[in-house]
Amino acid sequence: MAEFLTITNLTKTLGDRVILDNASTTLSTDQRIGVIGRNGAGKTTFFRLVLGIDQPDSGKLVHSNGLYIGYLEQHDTFRDDESCLDWLVRTTGHEDWECAKAATSFQLDEARLAMTPRSLSGGYQMRVKLTAMVVKQPNFLFLDEPSNYLDLSTLLLLERYLLSFDGGYLIISHDRAFLTRCCDHTLEIQTGKLTMYPGRLADYFAYKQEQVLQAESFNKGVERKQVQLQKFVDRFRATASKAAAAQSKLKQLEKLEKIDIEGPLATAKIRFPAMPIKKGPALDLTGLVVGYPDKKIAGPVDVHITRGQRFAVLGDNGQGKTTFMKTLAGELPELSGNLKWGHETQIGYFAQHVYEDLDSDMSIYDYLERVADPTTSKQQIMDTAGSLLFSGDDAKKPLSVLSGGEKARVLLAELILSKSTVLLLDEPTNHLDFETVELLAQGLNEYTGTVIFISHDRTFIQAVATGILHVSEGNIRPFPGPFHEFLSYLEDQFGEVLVSKPEKAKSGKPSNPKNLAKQLAAIEKKLAKAEKEKQEILAYFEANPSDYDPEKHTRLAEVEKTISELEDTWATVSMG
């Protein structure tokens, strides 16, 4: 394990906000690090400092030699007059065959590489960007929210690549399942500090809780000792024979210090109004065809949803999920067929495009007052704003200055105040941190109305969905099984996707015996690491037969799957 970055007393402020305050840590080349923190904590600023894009106010960042960084940028340099393959060649400086070979890792076939990037869906555009990153053969990756707006298929392909990547990486993400599967270290940015933990996300959260409990116990012991010493001093300080002893106890009292425990950060409270519990249909679709006047997107659709159900709408980007949702919301007319909502239905719609409408100078409170149900009192509006962390002066902020996470919370407050019997949610978790996503899931589970939502967050989908609508190749159909079976179905579609690492040689030949041996050695190294982790988990189960640990059971299944995939990959690669 070689250190590649040492951070010492790093300080960075943005306006009146302290992002990092004398923060220090060390990163190593083989670490796979999940970077976590609340919205606005400074995760992206940290990346920009490490990459040299921004400069710190004070402190040091010392890089080692031999580091070749791959950085997944959010913006693009696509041109309308060039194909995906042309763009890859231009931006990477590598041969077309090298780019095409790397593209296979993300299932970019010859037909899609021949298309212009902007003619592809957002998910496939991200696959093109990922290809550009890996074709340069970096040994350390920086990924800033790579899972945002990715469909599940692309997210699973990215995970497969990362699990096979022969190097380390830093990933900023609010996707708990993604970080749990891909990262073995956790770096939290909170209140200006950097905390590095040598373990997975769930273990870090458990460690934090244990640290708080230990600190509370220590402080209680200090308090008891302080009372005892103070009693002794008060009792004997005026007694000549005990004066020296009392003075000694007083010095001991002055030296006793408690451990500072940071108070918990404020969390949102997401509680939807109680809806009358009614039986019967919430939505009936018969022969529904959705799309635009000049283009059919999907259909005919025949779906029946009863009141109180919560359906996840899943599928690759560009297949029509949002078009379907807009049609349900009444923003697009149906091309044909019937769409019938249940009796006395009131729809609340969380749409991605609404973010654009939140760029005005109207205050948060004024906006919520405008969109709230007419029967809502001013106090209810203030209470709802406060529950979404917009209390006091914060509720007077203009919408135009809000971050993505703050805008998402405004839209959630709008939904709560709409008092709707049906909620249509298009990617509601994209800009939310872990805590808010979990609270939203809890709020939706307690909500007695009907929910139809689009999401790629597996933890959120697993927690909320009671059914799945799969959008694929012009069809929208209920999936006959729970979410974990849907994930298995998606992964089965990939077949065996080998991670392609382009060769530096320009000969046009994809590999040679030396590179083959290197590939096999790398796979064998990963196999040994996975087998070791499997044995450690099994040993834990044997030593603790009555201790049921769901995280370890889940991890064991993941490791066994990884071992199986690596064994298959080794066999395939060994055949040349």
C-alpha cells in the first residue's frame, strides 16, 4: 500500500462558509474510498482541491509520483458533427480500435459508437464518458456523483467495471448500495473535518455510533469524579490538616475534561398528510400509448393499480419512463387508449424539469404559500418549511440561490402541502443525502395514498416499492417478482462483460502473451482477496452462531458472486 496523497492542515472557505478547517488525512493507491457528507459539506470542493483545480487558503497537499488520475467530469465536449467513436479518439488521443475495445466494458456496440453522442440517452452518454476515462489507463479514479441520472443497467455496468479495476478510487455518491458494493474505505466530510475509516459504509456508521456511546459513558464518569472531588474540597479546604489534600484534589478537578461530542446534525422530517384509506382502483390503463404527436414512445399499456400501492417505474434511460410519467400527470396527452384515475384523485407531481422553475427571486416561503392547498394555514406552511430544514431566515432565501439538495427539499415540502392522494415522483432522490433519502422512504411507507416513482437508488426502491413497472423496447409491463429478482434479471442480460484495458501499443493487435499473463495474475490476485474475505466472514459466523448480522450475510452473497464471476473471467481470458 503506497501513499499517494498527504493532506495536512487544509483550510478552505467559500464566502462565509468554512468548507475545510485544518483538515488532515492520508490516501493510498489501493484504497477504494466512498466520500460521504451532507449536501453542501464540501465534497466536490475537496475533489477540486485534490485535483489542483482550486487552491486551498492554507495547508498542504503532497502528491506522490507515478499517479495517473482518471476524472469523470460532469460537463461534456460533444460535437454534433462527430460520432461517439470520433469523440473518443479526439479526446483521448488513442486509436479507434483501442477506444472501441474499451467501450465493450459498457456495452457500447458498433452501432452506438457510430451515432452522435447527443443522439443517445443520458445513460449512454455517461457510458461514452466512462469509456473516455478508462481508455487513458488511469491508476486512480475520481468519480463525482457518477450514479446521478444513471439507469440501473448503466449503474450495474459501472459497478462491474469498478470491482474489476486494478487500482484505487474516490467516489462521491449518495447511493448507499453503490458505495457499499464498490468501496472498502469511507471518508466523511463533516463540519470542516476529514474522517477516514478503513471499512465499509455500514461499519463506519456503527463505529460512529459506538464512539458517541463511549464518549457519553466517559463523560458520565468524569461528572461523577467531579462531584466526588468537589465534595472533598468543599468539606476539607478549611481544615488545616486537610488543606494540602484539598488543594491537590482541586488541581485534579481542574484537569478533568470531558470529550466534546458534536450534536447531531439537523435532519428533515418528512410526513405526508394522512389520506382516507379507501379500497378500489387508483389507476386503470387500457391500451394506453404514450409519446409525442410525431413519435410513439411506448404502448399499448394495460396496467391496473389499486389504492395504496407503490410502483417503481424502472428501465434504461431513453426508453420512455419520464414520458410515461408526464402522461400520467397530464402534462402530455395520451396518443391513444384510456387513462382513468380513481374517484376523487388529487395528483402531486415531483418532476425534474421543475428545478428550472425554482430559479426565481421568490422566497421559499412565498413559493410554498403559492403552491399549497388552499385550505392550508400560514402556520402549517411555516411548520412544513421548518420540517424540511427551512426555519426562520432560511425560509426567506430566494429560490435562485438554493443548492440541488435544497431545491429537492422545497419540492418535497410542496408535495406535503398539496395534500394529494397520489404522488408521482421522477427521480426524487437524486440530490438528497443518505439521511433525507431514508426519511423520504419512511414517509412514503407511512403514506396511505398511492405512489408511482422513477428511481435508480436500489436502497430506496427496495424500501418503498410494492410493485415494478418495467419500461423496455416500447413496452411498459408489470414485472412478475420483487425488486431483487428484477436486479438479477438485469444482470443476466449482460452476459459476461469483460473489462477491457486498451494496450499502449499501436500495432492494432489487441493483446500478447505478456499482457495475457499480466491479466491472469491480476484476476488471481482479486480471487485471493475475495476468498480471504469469504473465509473471514464464515469464520465470524462459526464463532458467533447466535449473532444474526444482515450486513455480513449480504456481503457474503456479494463476495461469492464476485468469486464466481472472477473464476469465469479467468477461464475466458486464459483461452486467449
